[in-house]
Amino acid sequence: MLEANALVPLESGLQSMVARAPLAAETRVDMTAMIDLVFMMNIFFLVTTLVATLAEIDLPAAKHVTAADPETSVVLTVVAGEGDSRPRVYLGDGVSGDPLPEAQQDERIAAHVEAQLREGKTAVIIKAERDVSVREIARIAASATSVEGTKLNLAVMERDD
């Protein structure tokens, strides 16, 4: 029986001075890179699947709601702004007239709601385009409800493109 470092006889009958590796050499494959790739693919598919499913959620219509009376409500109309700018806010129903200046929106909304409450209006209706962010709606709602005694109603406008 030959060992790995033993002299191997040649066909000519002489022995070789070079040690040879055993015939059944073990091959090794480094699986670290493959495992990393599989984990990254799992994370990618998990994230993209979650985003895709969340984007397709249709919210049901409200069943137990009473409509807000526009005659006894202060109406604010909010239209999505260009790029990163704040949305355009109009006092009243619709986009007639000039929008409120961005720097004075909060103060002017609160003053308008307070003036309308003194005239007998009891609620605030914020009509906003679908593209207006929730953060901006919350900011406008906070300005509108900063006057004590207001009731807040929200509406979403479909934009005709």
C-alpha cells in the first residue's frame, strides 16, 4: 500500500523523486458568495412583493357616515404643488382666486376658520387632490382645527386628466 508521499514506480522500473497527490483529491467549493446572493435575492423579492401588494389595496367605501353640510362648513380646497413645493390651498370650494402664499398658509387658514366660526359655521371640510401627501393634509388640518370648537371632515377629489 502506497502512502501519499511515497516514491511512485515509473513504467521504466525507476522510481520518481516527485511526490504526487493521491488520486482521490477532494474538491472544495466556497459557498459563502452563493449564500450571500441567495439572501440578497430573498430580501429583494420580499420587499418588491410587499410594495406591489400594498400599492394595490382598494379601501372600502365608508358605510356609517353622515354627509357634511357645505352650508354650515368652512371649505378649504387643497391642490398638489409642483415638485417639492407645498400644495396650493384655496379658501372656499374650488380653485377660484389666488392660492394662499406658502409662507402664510398656516396663519391664514386659522384666521379664516376663526372668522367663519364666528359667522355660525361649525365644521371644516378639507377637499384635497389624491396626490397631496398625508403630512401636508395633517399640517393643514392642524391649522384649521387650532380654533377651538371645530369639527374636521376630509374629502378626496379625483383629478380629471
